[in-house]
Amino acid sequence: MRRLIGILFCCCISFHLFAQTESDSITVLKFDDFYALVLNNHPVVKQAELLTDQAMQEVRLARGGFDPKLEGSWDYKDLSEIEYYNRLKVGLKIPVWFPIDPQVGVERATGDFVSDENEISDKTNNQQVFAGVSIPVGKGLFIDQRRATVKQARLFQDMAEAEQIKEMNKILLTAAKDYWEWYFAYNNYLLMQQSIGVAQDIFDRTKLAFDYGETAAIDTIQAKITLQTRMIDYQQANIDRIKAALTLSNNLWNADGAPLELADNVRPEQLPTLTFEDAFLNELVEMARENHPEIRKLDIKNRSLMVDRDLARENLKPQLDLNYVLLDQPFNAQGDRNDITLTENLKVGVDFSFPIFLRKERAKLNQTKLKLIENNFQRDFAERQIINNINGQFNSLVNTGDMLIQQEEMANNYQLILAAERLNLQNGESDLFKINVQIEKLIAAQSKLFKLRATYYKNIANLYWAAGVVNLGLLVEQ
């Protein structure tokens, strides 16, 4: 009879123990598909995408300083039936990138008291066409505030792209960690669920053996305690699974912006263990030096400060602007064509100013130089931190991979030990206590295996995040 009971135990355990079967209603949420959903529909990702649009508007705003401007003024004075003056001036200014401000227009001046400088001959009906330019030959020749603003706006566009990558990677990293936490919670839940079936069968068989007088009453109590323990573990695992699924649902949204909830019939994907060589680490380090969002932002800030430095140096020069305006050339106000002459019918002027001590300009230049030095220090420190973080994450990933391989081998060894105990039980050389001990060890080993596998893939996401890889290395269609 004892041999028969042992055979019944072995058949029961062999059939139920941790056999993962899937029904047709189970849907697999693949990790890449999950990432694609986050990248395409997550509200914070869409918010990060607005940074590029904002940067484009900054460039547009800066270019507005070069928009053509239509100007006009009209002054009229009449007193005691005397027309003192009636002056009208309409013109068009066309700013260009090179420091020349062309302008063209028409002016008219009549009245008894028009000043000599504004008087226009009656021969042209008191009207005059003008066209000319203003050229800075001192301050503003190589760079001015308008050109500096446009250059910095373009740099801001590059910085916005780097900030966008940073923000999207942060969301993807959180999503990856949530996915693999759900992976562990789900598989641990299945493990605890299957362990209940094993404990229930052992309890039933032990009770049957007690009825036949083959086991002591204490054995049934021990089997009952084991069953109750497994049920408690299962309930806790179910709580953890539900919490992990709800946390994962925070990352799921549809294309219309409505939140999605993870269904109960959805399970995570089972992925194989990857292999990473030292050459991959060197590649990541070089990529980080060139394209890491934080380093890119500091490089762009450095270039922006260099624009400020060039502008500050330009402001040390004296203001010297030359104005040259042709009058009634090549057309007059009546539309008559005239020959162009550069020495007659013109207005020429020079504007000059220069602060004697240049204290404001020199202080601005020195401030910019100090900011450049500070930014370079910050960049060097950030690069060192990033590279050390990459090395640390890579080392953690490699060691976790080694631990994962050992844990898989350990779980397999526990399976072999349990098989040996089953054979001993069949031959009447083992007992319930030894079987339960081996099952407990196998459950713990498999649970730890799921935990290590989840940690391993979280470490992969951490490694890509530390290196600042776009979309954490995931290639998805957006």
C-alpha cells in the first residue's frame, strides 16, 4: 500500500507541477508593441513632441526681425487760415542678413513754413522719391542683435530636439520598468496558482493514505498547513499582479487620447536572454559622447554663449553708420525716368557714437567668458558622470545575466532533485516532508528566476537610458 500511495503522489506531481499551459483566449502583449503604444499615444510623449513646434516658432519669431516694414507719417498744421506745413512720408524698409538696411519711399512737403531741410522743389510738385541704404562700418558689421537672435533661435531648435529625446526616454524607461514588474508579478502569480494545485493534490493523497492507515495524522496536518501557506502566497501574488497591471495601464492610451486598461486575459511576452560584448559598451560610450541629450544640450549652450561672446566683442567697437540716399533716381514722383548719378541728387550722412570707458561692454564680455568656462566645466563633469553610469549599468547588466544563467541552472537542478525524491517516494524511501522541502525550494528558485529575468531586462532599459539612445534603442513605426 505504501508503494501504491507513492506512485499516486508521483503521478500527481508529475502532471501538475508548474506546467504552463495557455488557453486560446490568452493574448500576448509583446514588449515592442507595448513600447510602440507608449511612443505613439502617451500624453507626455505628445507633450514632448510639442517642444519641436515651440522651437520652430522661436526661429520664426527671430526671423521676424528681418521682415520688410512699411512705414508712413503725416504731419499737418493749419492756423489762422495759414497752412504752416503739410508733410507726408511713406517708405519701405527691407532688412537683410548682411548689415545693409535698404529703404525706398516717397515724401511730399508743402506749406508756408516748411523748414529748408524738408523743402522740396515745385518742379516736382513738392514730391520726391528716395532710395538708399544704411551701412554699419563699425559696430554691427559682422554681427548684431538681430542676427544673434536668429542664430540662437536655431540653436534652441537643436536643444529642443535633445530635450525631446530626454523626456521621451524618461517616459519609455518608466514604461519598461512597469512592463517587467508586471512580467514578474504575472509569472509569479501563475507559479503560486500552480503550486496550490500541487499542494491540494498532496493534501488529498495524504488524507487518502491516512484513511488507509498508511500515514500518521500529523502528516495530514502538515499537508494542510502547506496548502494554506500556498493559498496565502497565491492571494498575495494575485494582489501584486493586479497592482502591477494597473501601474502598467498608466502607460497605455489609444490614438484618440483615451486611457486603456489591461485586460485579465493579456499576459507578458517571454523573451530570450541576450548577449552583450565589451565592443557594445565602447560603442555606447562613443554614442553618448556625441549624442547624449545632456551633453548635446551643454554643447548647444556653449555655442549659444559663443554667439553672445561674439556680440559682446562687436559692441566694443564704435558705432559708425554710413547713410547714402539717392533722390528722384532712377524715377521721380511723376514716374519720369532719370539717369542714375552717384555724385548728384543725393543725401549722405554719418552717425557716430562711442562710450569712452566701455565699462558696460567690457563687463558683458567678461561675464560671457566666465559663463563659457563654467559651461565647459559642467560639460566635462556631465560627460564623466554619464560614462561612469554607462559602465556601471553595463557591469550590472552583465553580472545579472551571469546570475540569470546560474539561476536557470539551479532551477533545473531542483527539478532533478525533485524527480529523484519522487523516485525515492515511489520506492518507499522518502516521505512527505522531503517532497515538500524540495517543492518549496523549486518554487523559490523559479520565483527568483522570474525576478532576475525582469531585473535583467530593466537593466537593459537602464543601460540605453544612461547612454541617451533615442527611444532606448527601440525601432518602432511612429
